[in-house]
Amino acid sequence: MIDYIIYAITIACVYAIMGIMLHLQFGLCGVLNFGTAGYFAIGAYSVAILTTLMGYPFIVSVLVGAILCAIVGFLIGKPLSHLSPDFLFIVTLAFGEIVRQLATSEAWLTNGVAGIYPISNPLKFLPFYDIAYLFIVALICGALIFYSIKVRASPFGKLLIGVRDNPLISEYIGKDVAKARLTIFIFGSMIIGVAGSLYAPLLGMVNPAQFGPLVAFVAFISLMVGGKESPFGSILGSIILVFGIIYIFDFLPIPIIQDYKLVFSSVRFVVFGAILILFLRFRPKGLLKGAAL
Amino acid sequence: MILMEGVKKFFGGLKALDIDRIELGTHHVEGIIGPNGAGKSTLIKAILNVDEYEVNSGKITYQGKNLVGKKTWKIARQGIVCSPQAIQEIPSLTVEENLYLAVNKIPEKLTDPFLRTSEMVKKESEKKVEEVMHMFSLDKKCDCAGCDLSTPEKRLLNTARALLMNPKILFLDEPLAGVRGKEREVMQKFIKKAPFPIVLIEHSPDVIWNTCDYVFFMMAGSIKIHGTVNAVRKNKEVIKQYLGV
């Protein structure tokens, strides 16, 4: 049981890293990145391929994954950063799918649908390695939360808000809007890649099915529910959605729910959708409204 | 200072700008007048090369340096600053943040939270920003969100922000629309006293006659008549087409 709780918290921290990046990209700068699962997959596959198949150290493969994500982020973001973020939404959504399809079809590299396993925990040599791993992941997560709190008050954060609220006037006051969008897009992509790298050893395996568009959708719904303008928004949102809804459906001792568990596991996505619509209608900024002005 | 030669701009089949030659910024305050749709705002947007307003042909130079095809933010950095007609505040930032964003000349970076905090920016230009805030009587509103300001206050914020950009030439696109009373006086005083050339688009004839030194009359995308205030004021064509009897 303890093992399971530690595992769950570590996973939560990994998703929180992703959520913080979406807060920076979408919440502050208005850059829609639906390719989340794609970067997540690139990070995870880098670790799987480089450590399990090729025997490189974990750190090296995390770095390679991050650099790959940054390059891909640059290639996608550069031509689109001059346009309104709606275009980025379409392209990144497609990108996420392309990565998944590539992971499925390029079997020589990724072992196709079967995936790659086992991916051993890089701290396996320590006595309580899962706690140590949680500690490291939580540390990274904490550092990023700290950063995102600081960034809102910094000139860069204000520029991001300016770019989101009013790109035209930001140009008029001499700000490179495209570069601001590109910077936050690449930075976010890179860190989401790192989150993917941290995720791979937790599950011990990677396969394409883990990186469906649902990853991005759930992440975005959490962000909208929790509050896209607060660094803690996505974390609160995930707690509500994941623990509140997925686990309530799974563990609630109501006989009907337990009898029809399989049915309800599909119903929860309907619930997610309904929640999203209700929030957009009645509380568009989410539960946490972001730092006071 | 800004020289436009043979500038043409089409929106589909519509000729929005057709300018043989115009020199802007040679007098202290220059006014551009003309009926709606004459191309007054388009002229400014063409100089700043705003998204859909890139000119189809012609030359635009600032002190001999080409401006055509340059990015808007780079042109703004050179000191060609515009306070646009539509009210353009950044609604989620406070008045103070709006102004400090404009005054910060060093490009913002990811490392800002550690290497260049808002406090440092504030220290650098506190005097200047406070002076401007005081001048436009925005100091009482400095912690107020941009979206909570009244229309005249937003106009003042627009102009204050433009002033903080250190303009070498300032375009004011109807800065007095919707501005009455005390705010109007503040704005007019600022226009008269500014230490750099101003190009003013304005519909109110009184303001033009009282503040401008030189006036351009635009119609259907081109400069029909230009000259000193008195010359334009008495020009029969201008009276017939625009001012009325």
C-alpha cells in the first residue's frame, strides 16, 4: 500500500510538472500546446531507447530527450509564432498524433506496439530508491513551481501576459511577440520532455498507447478547472479530476458503481467534458484565479 | 524625417493609400485631417508595418533608413512610436505594470526572475515613470488593473506609454476621442510641450487649428492638400470637401 501511495504521488508530481508548463504556455502567454503527449512521448522514448536498449546513463538520456524536444519545439513553433495561437493548436494536436504513429510504426527503433521494457529505476542501487526518486521528482516540481511564481512578477512574465492579452500593442511598444511565444513554447516543450523522461522508469515500460491525445485533453481540462492563471491551478485541477473522479468511481463502495465498473470508467470522460463546459460557462478562469494584481 | 514616396496600398481592389510624396516629422505638431475612410490610420499602420498593412509598393524611410518590410516592434524600437486609435491597454496588468513594460528596453528573457527582476527595472526608471504618471494624473490609479480604467484614463495610459518609449517621432491617432474636461487639457498641454515631433490625427477642427503647425488633408488614400494651418484652413477645396461652410 505504501509503495502504491509513493508511486501515485510520484506520478502526480510528473503530471504537475507538465501542468506547470501548460500554465506558463497557455495560462500566461496564451500559447496552446496540444502536443503535450508528443513531447511526453519523446522524453519517455529517449530514456527507454538510450538506457534499456543502448545502455547509456539515465541523466544522458534525459538530456538527449530534452534537447530533442527543444529542437522539435523550435521547428514547430518558429513558423507559427507569428500567427494567432489557434494555428498552433491545430499543428500541435497533429504533432502529438504523428509522434504516436511514428512510435507505433518505426518498430526497429521503438519495438512498435509492444513497447520497450523493462526500464529500470536509475536509483535502483539505493535502499529506498522509490522514495529517493520521489524526492528528486518532487524537487524538480517544486523548483518549477517556484519559478512559475517568480516569473509572473518578473518583466518576462509581464511580457507574456501582454502577448496573451494584446499582441498588437505589445508590438507597438517594441516587444518581439513572436520571440516571446517561441521562447515559452520551446521551454515548455523541453520541460514536458523531461517530465516524460521521469515518467518512463516509474511505469517500467513505454508503449505508444500511453501517449494518446487523452493525455493532453485531461491535462488541459485540469488546467481549466484548477485555474489557468495560477501556478497551482493545474495541480488542484488534477487532484479534483484524477483523485476526485477517477478514484471515486473506482473505489466508491456504492454497489451499482462497483457492479458496472467498466461502464463507469468510460462515463468519467463524459463527466470530464461536462465539468469543462460548466467551468467555461460559470467560472471561466477556474477555481484559482491567479495571483492578485 | 519620415519620407514616403510612391507608396501604394491595396485591400483587394480597394486603393487604401496612394501617396506620391510626404515628409512627416519636420514640424513640431503636424495634423492629418480628412473624412472617415480617407486612409489616415492606414497611413500610420503602413509606416509601422502592422500585419495586414504592409505596403504593396513604394519607399518609406526614416532618416534615410528603409522601413518597408521591417518588423513592427523593431520600427517601434527605433523611436517611431504610435498611440493607436483603438484603446489598447493590457487589461490584466496594472497601470504601473503597463508602463514599466513599455519603459523596459532590455529584451525580456526566461532568466528574468533571477537576473532582472521587476524591482531592478523599477529602480532604473522609477523617476521617469513617476513623472509621466504624474503628468497624465495616473498616479492615483497606478495599482488599478488596465481593464478597470475609464475610457479617458485608458487614452491617457495609451499616450503615457507611448511617451515612455522615448519616441523620436510620435503618432497620436485620435488621442482626444471620448476625452473631456481635465483629461483633455492634460493631453493638449502635453501635445504642445512635447520635445519631439508629433503627428496628430484628429477630427475636431478646433484642436487642429490650435495645436498644429502644419496640416495634411487626406482624401481617398492620398494627400490632397498640405500646408500651414492658415493656408489649409482657408483652402476652398478643404472647406468644400471636409470642413463645410
